[in-house]
Amino acid sequence: MSDEILNVETEVMLAHLANVQTLLARQKLVENLVQRQDVPRHDLIEEVVHRQHAEELNRLLNDLAENEIALIIEALPPEDRLMAFSEAGEERSERILELLSDDIREELIGDGHQRSKKMSVNAFELHNGRLRQTTVSCSKDFKNLKPIWIDLVAPTPETREWISKYFDVEIPDPETLTDLEASARFYVAENGELHLHSNFLLDMQDESRNVPVAFILHKDILFSVRTEELPVFRLQRMRARTQPGYVTEGMDVLLDLYAADAEYSADALEDVYAALEKVGKHVLGTQVTDAEAAKILAAIASEEDLNGRIRQNVLDTRRAVSFLTRGRFLDVSQQEDARQILRDIESLDGHTAFLFNKINFLMDATVGFVNINQNKIIKIFSVASVAMLPPTLIASIYGMNFKGWFPEINWDYGYPFSLGLMLVSIAVPFWYFHKKGWLR
């Protein structure tokens, strides 16, 4: 009987997987057809088609349990996993991630960031060597908790106020973190609070930017405040919840967040390498038209912006880790972790510098193709100008109408003769320039 139930569940699971694969395949087919169509408002039509398929996939996944969605995501090819995970719903994403393998989990966290400014307060306490997450809505929820990390996403003024009173700590407004002077971002308050304000990289498909995050370490409890969810924080929560002994106190969480940020920056650099390699093959492998050059320059500018943000991000992380090291806030094992983070950041510096050089080279090469295309146009006008000089001279001479000097004036075929002479004078320069290859 149990075997029959297992077989039925397997068949149902395979049917759900087939439905998802069919829907994703149809979406790719339709979007490819739309891309090939040369119709007005092409981008709008493509967006509408994508939204329709996303809603259909969302309805399909809403009827499935988290474990079924996790099995489907693992069975899908890498290029389809992100789409399925994104449509599973933000409220279930954390539980689905816990059911996935480590490789797929980190892949989705790094590439599948869902923008979320939903207010949330999560407390993390150690339980059997792992972090256990508890969602907090009021101060009463802290009574039976001994947290080492309290994570605040887009907190309201009221939320910041009751947390500040309960823990006797100053919780800053995440909206005003960018207003601080650079010199005031790392300091120790009079009551012993350790304050650090750092930027964390957010790399999404449509944009990349640095999001400011405030850290306060008070009585061995780490408080983190930011305006929205970040992949680095999700990755840290996943690791700490699944790996025993990963962290033991608030300072460990802080260092691991900086280490995860450096790792996330390295992954973003790999994406820049892949994007520039694709652009490089296009630039160096074919003759580039002006329209293609415009798209290439836009792609290069986007990767240059991301590379600059990565460089700014690792510089900010280096300053924060150096501040912790110089201030003697770390024990022996934590100092070794800090040195490893600094070594990782130092290795990234060489990659960002190399990418800047590669970006400049591709930019110069693309601009060179644009100049070549423009020179071809100017060359045509130059040849035409030179070719029109002899007939202009002939027309000027015969336009003087000097009787006696030019017998053609009184000749019945003098006018056609002058026109023919002008045509010959035009054809000879064009023939000469073509023979020299100047018109190719």
C-alpha cells in the first residue's frame, strides 16, 4: 500500500514538473517570436507577454507545497530555476531555500534578489550551535529570547523606538545613513556601543547599486538596520541556520557578513567578466554598425558602472574590517578571519583594475568602429566633391560665351558636347578612385 502511495506521489510530482517545464518552454518560445517581430512599442509588448506568463506560473506554484516547489526547482535547468523561484512568492522563499541544496541555494540568493522593502524584525539566537530565527512584532516577543543578532529591514519610527527602549541602544533611521560624513561612519559611543555604517552591493538584472547598512554592537548583540532585503544577509541566515558552529556571537555574525559581502562582490566580478567576454567577441569578431555600436556602448557602460560599485563596495568593507582590527575589538580567531577577509579584498583589487583596462579597450575599439563608419561617409562626400570640380570648371569656361575663342558656341552640337565632356570629367575621377580602392 505504501509503495502504491509513493508511486502516486511520484507521478503527481512528475506531472507538476512537466506543467512547469511546459509553461517555461512556451514562455521562451513566445518571447523569442516577439523579439523577432519588428513592431511598434516592441518593449511594451514583450513586457506584457512576460507578465502574463509570470502570473500563470505564479498561479501554478501557489497550489504546491514548499517541498514540492523545492524539488521542481532542483529538477529544472539552471536558466529556469530563477524564474520559478521568483514566482514562488517572497513570503515562502525563505522556507523553500532551506529545502534546497547548498549550491542551488547560493545560486538563487546571489542571482535572484527580489526587491523587498517590507518592514520586518527578526531575532536570531543560538540553538544547538545553529541560528534560530524568530520574527518579532513587539517587545513582549523578546522575553523568552536571548538573541545574538537582531535584523531590522525598513523599520518604522515606532519600531525603532520600542527596540531602542528595550535594549537601551540607539537605532538609527536607515533613510538617513547616506547623510553621514565618511569620517563619522565608524565610531564607539560613550556607552560602549560600536557603530559601523557600511555599504553592501546589490546586483540585480536591471540595476546595480550600493545599499547603506548600519551595524550596532551592544552587549554582545549585533543590530543591523537597512532599508531593504539584501542577498548577502539572506545567504548569511541560510548558512548560520544550516551549519552548526558557524557563529557563536554577534561579532562573528558581523565578520561573516563582511566576508559574505566580499564573496558576493567576487561573484559579481565573474558576471562582469562573462558580460565583457560576450561583448568582446561581438566587437572583435565582426564589423560593427552604428546601431550595434550604440548597444555595445550601453552594455559596456553598464558593466563599468557595476565594476565601479564593486570597487567602492570592497573599499568600504576594507575600511570597516581595518577599523575592527585596529580597535582591538576582535579575539585571536576573529583577527585571523579579519585578515583573511582583507586578503580576499586585496585579490579583488587586481581584478577590478584589470576590468577597468578591458572596459577602456573595448570602449576605444567600439568608438574606433564608429569613426571608421563615419570616415566612410565623409570619404564618399570627399570623392564626390573632387569629382565635381572638373565639370564645374568646364561649365564656368563655357559660361563665359567668348565668341571666336570657342567654336563650340556656334556649333549645333556644342551644348551636348559640353555636357558629355562634363560627364566624362566626372567618370574619370570615380574610375581612378575605384581602381585605387578608395571607394571600398
